Amino acid sequence: MRWFARRCLFYVFAIWVALTLNFLLPRLMPGDPAGGVLARLSPSQIQANPGIIQTYRALLGGGNKSVWQDYIAYLHRLTHFNLGISTSNYPAPVSEVIGRTLPYSIALVGVAVLLAFIIGTGIGMIAAWKRGGTVDTVFVPALMGLGAFPAFFTALLCVYFFGLKLGWFPIQHAYASGLVPGFNWAFVASALRHGELPVLVIMAAFTGGWVLNMRTVMINTISEDYVAMAQAKGLKDRRVMTRYAGRNAILPPLNGFAAQFAGAVGGLVFVEYVFSYPGAGLTLQQAALGNDYPLTQGLLLVFAFAVIVANFAMDMLNFLLDPRVRAS
Amino acid sequence: MSQLQPLLEPEVTPLSVPAPRKHHRIPGWLSLLFENPKSRFGLVLIGFMILVAVIAPWISVNNPTDFNILATRQAPSWNHLFGTTDQGSDIFSQVVLGTRRSLILGASAALLATTLAATLGILAAYSGGIIDEIVNFLTNVFLVIPTIPLLIVISGYLNARGMTTMILVLGLTLWAFEARILRGQALSLKSRDFVHASKVAGESTRRIVFGEIMPNMISRIAAAFVLVFYIALLVDAGLEFLGLGDTTHVSWGMVLYWAQTNSTVLQGEWWPFLFPGLALVTTVVGLVFLLAGIDELSNPRLRTMKTKKRKKASR
């Protein structure tokens, strides 16, 4: 229970650091970010929203209030999920823009990371079991090489070869034009079809890491006595590999899951950009280019929050799976 | 037979001792790296990229960003080895000149991050107590904030995105996971006899950290340096690709950015993105193989070659 409390405390603190970093960044930067945003608003927009100047000053600094007052106001607005108004999607609030784009990103990253984990650990397990075998000498270097490819480069190559030249996949956007997002078969089928290539690209970038981690841990596990014992008992090779060695080797790589997820969130931005996929990653890139600071701040918070939640979920899973953690 | 194996092992290891003595000029660590096939491959690739960076001004045209309306969107030919952009600039010159920036930026950012990480990580592990708690806490917090979105937001705020700024930003954001690796390594060294001995001998903390523990972790530190080197390269090119770079300079990321902005891929032009991408991949693959080689040298269990040979010897 003490362990549990400590972890919770850590995550609360991590969220606070993310919030505060978000608050401090624009104030630490040279120049006047708030001035930049306000200059982009037209006079009629300012007239229609009487409080907008104060809101941006509180968000980005440069007003006549003290930093502490700004900070309190900032935290207060966050408790109401008020992230301000997106200047590039005027007059939509930031929370609405995020709510519209985030589901696409969650689907993309969720499917890709899960598949990469299952396939990667499987290959890593077999590679370690039959060291120097076909899987070890062909798949491991190939996936390692693919992992060295930057996600955007793999994405560009895939768009060119599989999309443009071979015509196997659609290459732009999240669904065919003319469809209205909703729970009908035509939309879901189109969305799935458009997600295939982006998911494959993210998988290509992240499977290699799992393979390498699993292989390293598995090599150490294989030399344990209980594995030799299981083999001496005459159990089937496959059973020893999965139930005895693999089952014990999977915990350390699983601990890296949250870090892989954080990496995949980063890779997502590039993949969405290349595919013009209307998710949160593409929105972040466009907001950063268009100086839409309220939106970049809001998205950074959402991404940080997602990674923190992933970390927390992994900790809980670890707690369930590993008796050593429970005992300590 | 199996009991004799450990004694036989030194004879079959590829790392025989007399070999480095033959060529006097090459330092020991370099010849070690050359004897491992993985790191040798990596060193050859990196050596090639360094060579390109050094001779870049002699093999490129004078003004790589010059536009030429008569030669736009040309596929690779003898006149333009890597083809031209939609402004008619020579992509070969841009890629070759971009090599310098990438290598210098990656190495500098890695140096900054490694210095920070090694100092903080080892100091924390050795001192223990409250210092260790604080450093460990800080690194863990840094690790849960996703780096790429953070860097995108920071670059969005920056007005000047010159090389020095990017080195500082990358170095200061990438040190955390390196510090975690190095701290873990230092923790296992901390309770070794030689550390206790120097403590008893009355050596100062600074001397124990920098003079005793650090030299014993040099292969780990080198591995961490190489890791951050290629991550910094990738991240910098990625940010530029997203349009968050300095549009006035020449680099791989900028060539890729213009290729994407002008949607050259969708028009079937493969050369504006293929060549800068390949340059990036070549460098990164070189560094990844070098890293794998260093890992194998410091952790003999990972070597595949050796086990194969041992099996043959035992038959």
C-alpha cells in the first residue's frame, strides 16, 4: 500500500510539473508570445469577446498582473477545463478542437502500439530461443534497421510506393471525402481503410525496440536453472519457451511500455503530418506553425496527461503481474 | 567436456590480446571496435559521412539555394546527381552541405546531454540519500513528459532557431533518460571493493566520482553518447521537416520540409525526399550499429558469434 501511495504521489507531482512547465514556457521565451497572438486577432473578434485580451495575458504572460496572479488564474481555469480559444480555429475553444481530433490519434496509436508489442515480443522471444537461427539472423537485423528509419521517412516511402505506385492503400486523410463521421458502416469501413498504412508505419518504427528488449532479457532468462529443469523434465520445447522462459522474461520489457508509448506519441505527429491525417498530432504541428499558442499548450497538456496515464496503467499492471512488487 | 569449456574459452574469443600490438598507432579501444563486425560496419558508415562533411564545399555548387527556373523538378541526372527542387536548386549540394550541420549538431547536443547525465547520474548514485532522491525524481518526471510534443511547443515559441539554440534545447531535453541508464550502472559499481578502498583511503567525493567510478563506466557513457547523438539528429531533422526550423539555412530537414510543403511525393517525385532521407538513415544506421557493437563488447552474453564457435568446438 505504501508503494501504491508513493506512485500516486509521483503522478500527481508529474501532472503538476507538466501544468507548471506549460505555464512557464511562454514566459521564459524571448519575445512576447501573447502580443503575437493578439496581433493575429481582428478588431471585430476582440470586440465580440470582451475578456479575450485578459485571457491571453493570463495564459501567455506580458500583462500587468503579477506572475503569481496569472498562475492562480491559469490553474483556476484548468479546473474548469477552460483552455482558452484557438486562434487558428476562431472562435472554437481549444477543448472542442482537441475533442474533435484526439479520437483519431488514440485509435491510431493504440492499435499500432499494441500490435507492435505483441509481434515484437513474440519475435524477440523466438530469436533468443533459437539464437543464430533464421528469425535471429533475418528478422532481428531487419526490424532493427527499420527502427532506425525516422518515422516520417518510412511514411514518405510508404506513401510513394504502396500508396502512389502500387495503389494498395489510400494515402490522405482519415476517411473518404463526402462521408460524415458517425457510427455507420460506410464511415467506419472507410476510416479503418485509411488507418491501415499509418498504423503499419508506426509499427515499423517501434517493433524493433520490443524485439531487442525481449531478446536481451530472454537470453538471460534462458540460462536460469528452472528453464533447464523444465527441459530436463522433457516438456515440449514450445511450452518451455512460452510458459517458462517467455512468461518470466516479459516483465522488464513490459516496464518499457510507457516509454514506448511516449515515443509513439512523438512519432504520431510526423505520421499524421505526412498522411494529412486529421488527428491531434497534425493539429499540434499546425498550431505551432501558426503561433496558435493556446492550442499548442492545450495539446501538450493532453499528450503529457496521456503518457502519465499510460505510466500509471503500467504500474498497476506490474502490481498485478509481479509478486515481488506486491511484497515490497 | 562441459567443465573444461571455461578454460578453453580464451582461445576461441576473437578478442585476442596480441592483435592490438601489431599496429602501434591505433588506440586500443578503436581496434577493439574494429574487430567487432557490427561496430566496424557502423564506423565505416560514420567515417563516410564525416568524409562527406569535410569535403562538402569542394563537391557542391557555390549557392545551393539558388533557384533556376529553367531547371525545376528535374529527375536525377549527371548534371544534378540527386535531381532538383521545384525552385531548381541542386539537391545533391544541399544534402552534402547539410551533412556538416547534422553531424556537428548531433555531436554537440550529445556532448551536452552526456556531460549533464553522467555528472548528475553518477553523483546521485554515489551520494545516495536526498540528492539521489531528488535527481531520480527529476529524471522520472522528465521522462513522462513526451519529448517531441514538448520540443514542438518550444520551437513554436522560439523566434530564432539557429544551430546553437537547437543544440541547447536538445541537450537540455534529452539528458533525462541517459541519466537514468547511467545512474543504474553507477549504483551497481558503488558497492564494489575498489570504491570502498578509495573511500577508506580518504579520497574526496569528486575524485571518487570522476576518477574511480566514471572511468569504469566509460563504455556505458560512450554508448549513451552514441544513443543521444542519433536521437538528436532524428529529432532535429524531424522538427525541421515539420516546418519548425530556420528556413534560411541548408540542412536535410529543410530539404524534406520543402519536399513535403510542395507535395512533391503526391506528384510522383521521389528524389526530393529520398536522398536527404537516405543520408539521415545512413548516419543513424551507422550509429545504431556502433552502439550495438559497444553493447556486445561490454556485455559478452549478447555476442552470437562466440556461442556458435563454442558449440562447434565442443562437438
